[in-house]
Amino acid sequence: MDQTIRVTGEKESEVRIKLKLVENELKEKIHKEWNIYDPIYEEIFFVVFTERERLGEFDAEQRLILLSEDLIYQDFSVLKNVFLHEAAHAIDFALNGYTSGAHTPKFREYCAKIGVEDGFDKARVKNKLDDEERIKERMAKLMAMSSSPFENEAMIALSKARKLLLENSEVLKENNSKEDKIYDVNLYEAGRLPYYLNRLAQFVGKATGVFIVKVMGTENGTALRAYGQLEEVEAALYLFGDMLSALDEEIRKLKKQGYKITKDSFVIGACPEMEKKLRMADTFSDNALVTLQNENKEKAKRLCFSEYGIRRTYSKKSVDPTSMSLGQKFGKSMDISSSIGRKEIKG
């Protein structure tokens, strides 16, 4: 199941236009050099890698090229070389069935033939990104110190911040954070999505502020996809997985005790109780999260669904009273704030 966090936005769209020209040139070279006419990959996604130092990946199983979101904000030549590097892995797979990612002599030959710059070093790019991240962290600390109640300390911090800004103006530009963009991730993907998964996703949306849609026609059938800011989709992904694990564990216990459980009815009972607990929590603001969901919905429609329609669907379910009652008890016992909090600890 693909649970990679992807990004769509203004800058990403601009980069894709440039990248399309590189793709067209690449196709011509592949035809000429190896007589390959079928696509060597299906799609390109800009993603958030768990290991931040990773710049790209060729996913042979799904035939995707994944590129780090960080590359969007680098000089295009860097992005181009990383893309071509991953395309060389796709060529290696198409010609030899090779999926290890090893940089064999053949692989290096493919890189040279499709135009990866001689001497291009991904490690140097990684080091540059690490340096930029340290500069941003340093600036954040200095700006925090500039608000110190101790005048001398505040003035020294502000002076250092100005010097750092002058020396690293390009790195510290704030336009990236103001960019119109949105992140998305598949919470669950399968050939058929039973009702209880859709109902659980509704709860996760209310708890985290993400906008969730059911996307048809994905590689594995149908996906429940969450849209929002990075922190929101990360929280949604963790909460959905955590709740699903807890739900399955509880139902296993109940079945061992002799109960016949219908998952749909169990979740119909559990979700309203969990939503009540959220409303009672000090940190929960129902209106704020509804506003957040609407903002994420409008942004997703504008950036991701401009050519497609979104329609609401309804389904009535027959309810098993015993399963629903046991679900209500489960919902009352769940510590939702603790579940979301563990994500912060793990992150």
C-alpha cells in the first residue's frame, strides 16, 4: 500500500513544465540508443522522504520516479541531474530487470548516454541541503533570542541574524513557506473499501483538519486520500493507522470472548463517541477544524482537482445492535489525544 506523502503546488507546477522538456528529450534518446518505445516509468511525484537526505528513487514495483520536494527549490540543473539519475535506474530495470539500485558500470554508462553531467555528485547536493537546513535552524534560534527581555542579548542576536541574512539571502527567502501548495497521502488503498474504513476516515478528518476523498481508479483500486499541510497529513496518516490497529485488536479480543462482530456496526457505534471526546478536549476546537477542513478542501480542488469533479456519496447501513453497543464502549475508552501525541514523540 502506497503511503508516500506527495506535494502539489505553484512552484511544483512550474518545475514540471521544465521537466516535461527534459522528459521529451529523454524519450528520444531511449528510442535511439536502446530501441525502447514503451514508457520506462509511469509517473513522477515530488514527495517527502522519511530519510531527509534522500533526493530521489526509482520505485520498480510501481514504476514511479520519486523526487524530493527539496529539489523544487534548487537550481533546475540539480533537479534535472537527479531525475536523469533515477531514469537511468529505470532504464537498467527495463533492459536488465535490475532493481537493486547499484551503480554498476552499465548503470554509469546509461547515465552518460542520457545526459547526467559528468562528475555530478548526489552527495554534494545532500551536503548543500543539510547546510541550508542548518542555516535556517540557526536563523530561527537567533530570531527567538532577539526577543529576549535582556537588551544586550537581544541586540547581539539581532546583529548576528542580520549578518546571517546578508550572507545567505537566497537560502533564507520566505517565499517557499508562503507558496500555494498542498500535501496528500493515501491513508488506505485496496480493490474495495468497506464502509467502516470510510467512516473511520471521516473521524480522522474531523480530528486533524485534513480533507479526505475517495479516489477511484488507482493502481490498487480505490484510495482514501488525505489533503492538507505536511503536519496535518502526517498526523492523519498516523492516527488512521493507530485507530485501525486498535480497532482490529479490540475486535479480535471480542471474537475470542464469543461475540460475533460486524465491523461496520462496530465503527458506527465507536466514531460518534470518539468525536464527543474530541469536543470535550481542551485542545479541540470544532469550528477551527471545520474551517481548516474547508480551507484544505478548496486548496485541493484548486490545485489537484481543477479538471475533475468532487461529489458527495451517501450510503445507508443496516446496524447490528450488539456490535454497535460494543463499539460505543470502545469509543468511550479510546484516548485520542494520547494517540495523536505519540505521533509527535515518534516524529
